[in-house]
Amino acid sequence: MIYDAQLRGGPRMAFAREFGAEITELPLPPEAEMPRGLWGVSRPTRAHGTPKLVRRLEDAPFYTRSEFTDEAGHGVHESLDLDRFSRRWVQMLLPFRMPRIASK
């Protein structure tokens, strides 16, 4: 699991861990970028090589969830933008359910 967060007005917090019988700290892979979501939400990530988008699982005005692959394997990526979430136009959309992306 890789966790990478940019705190508003503060430092970046990032770590990589493997969970098994014990929790193992792993080196962080290099930063990478996947294509923006349908609503324009950026998807910065960390990956071994170039991440390739397999499919979009969720795409909303402030949140995306995607399935991707890289040289290390297969994963799920989530991106949450709370600055976008606080914008008035996004708040006005909250009562409406965003359609989920149909799975293959």
C-alpha cells in the first residue's frame, strides 16, 4: 500500500508499506501522473514505471477511483481534492448521485 497526501498549507506525507504477518516499510516509488478524471480531477500517484489506466471505477467532481497497472503489478488509485469539494458549484451537485462507471 502506498499513501501519498499533500496537506493543505503543510508538508507532504507519503509512505509505502507491505502488510503480511508483519508490517514492512518499503521504499517509495517515483512520482508519476495518470490522466485527469472526466471532471478534471488530477491523479498524481507513485508508480514503478509508467502507470497505465485499466478502467475508471468512480469519477466525481472532487474524487476519482481507478484501476491501473505498472511494472510492479495491479492496483487501485484514489484521488480526493478537498479544495474542489469546498467550491460552491461542487456543493450544489452533492444532492445528485453521480452514475457509477459500469465494470467490464
